[in-house]
Amino acid sequence: MATIVEALNLRKVYMLGKVPVEALRGVNLKVEEGEFLSVLGPSGSGKSTLLNLIGALDKPTEGKIFIEGVDVSTLNDGQLADLRRRIGFVFQFFNLIPRFTARQNVELPMAIAGLGKEERRRRAEELLKVVGLAERMNHKPAELSGGEQQRVAIARALANNPRFLLMDEPTGNIDSKNAMEIIQLVERLNQEKGITIIMVTHDQRLASEANRTVHMLDGLIVNETANKP
Amino acid sequence: MKLTDIFSYAFSAIKLRKLRAGLTTLGVVIGIAAIVALLSITQGLQVAIASQLQRGFATDTLIVTARSESGFKLLVNDTQIIEEVGSGNVTVSVAVILRTGYIKNLENQTSRVTIVGVDYAKYREIYSSTFAAEEGTIPQNPENSSVVVGKRVSDPWNNGTFFCRVSETVTIIWTSRPLKNETYTGTVVAVLQEVGGFSFGGPSDTSIYIPITQAQGFFGTDECEMIIVKLKNADEATIDSTAKAIREAFGGQVTVTSSTAILNVISSVFSTIELFLGGIAAISLLVAGIGIMNIMIVSMMERTREIGILKALGMKNRQVLLIFLSEAVIIGLLGAVIGVGAGWGIAQVTVRVFSTGGSFGGGIRQTNQATLANGITISPVLTPTVLFGAIAFGLIVSVLFGLYPAWRASKLKPVEALRYE
């Protein structure tokens, strides 16, 4: 199995006003293709920072991060944008564009990648079917429940056939029943479609749904556990 | 991302803030409309005046007048001197005596006119198209009592209520020094065709023409106000050399003016006016540009998170820049197109409001004397230069002022933008 993400002694220092804050203090991580990895830790442990670095949204202060063997820190803005097209993001607050319908939201990354209208539409409808929203695709986010919005976000994340999905507290804003459904959807995507998933959460129960869990505390990975196969 | 997708994305963002975008567009509309209205009216006026001048002026003529400050007077038979010095270049010259006086018709109504004493045949030779009879004939060897009248003298209100007509008897009145009314009775032999607005030396609608010898006797003078010289051709070298020869012959006591020079001066005056008015209007467009910049900065701040999302989805800086620039361009283009239409409308309305009965400057004078004012009709002119220039200017302003906000939007860091509340 190929290594899809590799972090080497990753450090990230933020300036909070004039005070430097060390969010990551030397993280080493390897993610294999087809894995479902959860990153568990309390808030402030640096797990979101790690996710941003893996997602090429940010650059490390020190250390290296390889995505499919490419050192992210050597890329310019344009190359980073290209890289992000091959990564699917799912955010805690969904981050859908409110003025667009569910279908238009799913089409957006494909439009950015330069796909034609027909193809975009066909694929968006297909993806919304996969996440179980075929009936709601012409609704705007405000007309959808939190769980439904997150499904749209997942469909959007899958739009450009990403190498892996990055999920930042994907159920953090959803009631527990819907959260369970989301997790089942994520598991299904991982098992049936073989999509690599990296999920950040502070929810122990949710984290244990993944194949493997890394535990973070104060900017370091402190423990690693293998869950059910 | 395809350009059409960029535009439709930008459009969806504009639609979201209709009122705000509408007001910003209105700013551009006002700026462009002001430019278009002012320029099309000015150009219309220029065209109208130039066409009037070209009818009233003959471009192959020189006008010789005495320099007023020297007290020097031109005499009627100075035409001989001019024809001598300008031999070869001068085909004919004619002395013109001008007085202001009155003409009285059969019903004892009087009308104020310019009395022009001139040699009919020579004058006709110079102004063949304008010193032409509409009614009657201009005699080659006129009787002393013959009178040629301008169109507005005969038909002052342009409605068929005639003041005087061909073969009617009229009395011409002139007040001499010491104040004494000189009169004589003449017969209208011809009514001129309508000439239009201005003339300088040439025939006018509000003048009456009497033979030069009659004028000399009537006004008791051999002095004339001007001598009009017709040249063989209108090229610059002929004009310059002849003018110089005439000036020298009179020891620099006369001014020689060429019609072409006057036309050039007028057209350069108009260019200056146009530039000035266009400049004022352009300022309002700059204000509109600042409006665009303002709305774009606000929009950029409001949509920081959206920009973060777009970047997380793989949008490049250049594409973010293009989206924001497109929004500015859509507003600018829309404003420019509406502005051109509105400006054109304003120009049309303005021209109608300021002119009475379709003529400019020809207001009605309420007296019992005939209204002899000439009207010139102006219609706004929208040249392709102004049309496309205004639209291009609107676009340039919107791009220029949209550039900074768009650039700032494109430079947002994705992580920070996503965290923005």
C-alpha cells in the first residue's frame, strides 16, 4: 500500500499578537492509501493545525510534509491550489455557499477545475445520490438540516475524485442521530470506494470508528491505537 | 475555471446585493451620462455652428477691415488697390457699407434691420449660393431704388405672414448725425433664400441690400466697413500671400481675416470647451470609481470566508482576482451602457428645453417689430468615438478601482480566511 501523506518532524508556530504560540512541536505521521485515520485530541492540541498542513492550506514553520511524495513546502500558491483540488475538505461548519443550491455547491469545485456544465451537473447529481440527497439537490443550505448540509459538503469534497478526504470535526455541529448517519456514510465511502479518510475529532466514540486513531496533546502525537479492523 | 463560469459566479454575487450594486451602478450611470450628454450637446452645437458658418462664409474669401484703433478708414474704391496688389490671386473684391436702420412696409410697420450697401453683381459672384433669390431676381444693373431683402425680413415669423414681398414699396430709414432721420423709398426686387444662423461678411437673413452707389449717397460717405475679397483658390499659400500683400499695401492699417482661420479658431475653441466639460464629467466618473472600490472592499471583507472556501476547493489567486474584477466590470459595463443611453436621452431633452420650437437661441421677442432673430437648430451628436470612448472609460475606471480590492481578495491566506467570522 502506498503512503499518501507523510509528515516529518512538523513544527508550526503562530504569532498570536506578539506572542508566539507553538501549535505543533514535531509531529511525525504516515497515512497509507485506503486508510481511515482519526486524529483525536482536546481543543488546542494542534489537531486542526495538522489538518490544515495536510490539506495544503498552510505551510509548516519547520519540518516537511509530503503529499503523494511531493514536498508541500516547495510549492508556490498556484501549485498549492492545484494540489488542493485533489484533496476533499469537510468542515465542522459545512462551509457551503449559501446562495447556491446543493447541486451548485457540489458543482463548484468541478467548475473551479474547469469541467464543462453537462459533466458537472451529471456528476453532482450522482454524488448527491451517493450521500442520499437526490431529492433535495435543488434546495439551498438554509433549507437543509445540519446533517443534510454536511452530506452536501461530503458530496462536494468528493467532486474532483480526491486522493483523500480531510474532515475537521465533521459531526461537531450535528445532533447525535445524524452524526451517526454521517459516520456510517464516511465508513461506507472508505470501505466500498476505498477512499482514504483523515478525520479530526475530540469525540472518543467517533474516533473509534476509524481503523486507526492517533492521539494528540499539546502539539504532539502522544499515542496511537488500532481500532476494529 | 472557464471564463463564463467566472462571470456567472461574479453575477450571482452581485445579485445577492441588488440594492448596493444598483446604487454603485447608478454612480457609474451618472458619470457616463454626464460625459455623453455634455459631449453630444457640445458636438451637436459645434456641428450646427460649423455648418452655419460654412454656409455664411465662403472658404476662399478674405475679409479686409480697417484697424479700429488707428482711426484709418477703408474707402469704397480701395477695391481697386486690393485687386492690383492681389493680381493673379484675387478674382473679385467688393466693398460693403453697413448701417443699422429700419425698414417700413406698406402698413407702416417698422422693423430693425442691417442695411448693407453692396455691388449686387460682385457680391453675387462671391456668395453665389447664399446671395440667391428665392423670389424675384437680383438685378445685374440695379435701379437705385432696388432693395434685396433677407428671408427673415420678408417672412419674420416663418409662417407666411409677410412683412414685405417682391415688388412692394418699402421705406428705408437711417438716423444720421446730427440726429436726423434720412429716408428714401425703394422697391423690393428680390427676397433671398434662407441662409441660417451666422455670417461674417456674407448674406444674412436679417439684412437688406441696396446698391453701393445708393448707399454712398444715402449714408453720405465713401468709407466702407469691409472689403470682401474672393480668391482664385482656398489653399493656405494663396490665402497667406494675398493677405500679406493687402496688409502691406495699406501700411499695416488693415486687418485681413480669412474665413478658414476663423473656422479654425472656432473649432479649437470648441475643442477646448469639449475637453473642459468632458473633464468635469470625468470627475463624476472618478467618484463613481471610488464607489466601486468601496463596495468591492466591503464585499471582499464580507466574503472573506467564502474566499477561504473557494481556495480550499482549489481556486487559484488569479481566479479569485478575476471573479472580483468581473464583479467590478459587470457593474462598470452595465453602468456605462445605461449611462450612454441616459446621457443621450438627457442631451435630447436638454436641447428641446433650451430651444424654442426646435431652434437654439432664436427666442421670441415680443415687440410690434418683426422678430428677425435667426434660429439655428441643434441636434445632439453621438459620435462612435464618444459612444465607445464612454463605455471604454467606464470599463477602465471600474477595472482600475476594482483592481485593488480584487488583488486583496486574491491574496487572502486560506487558513485565515476560513477562520474569519
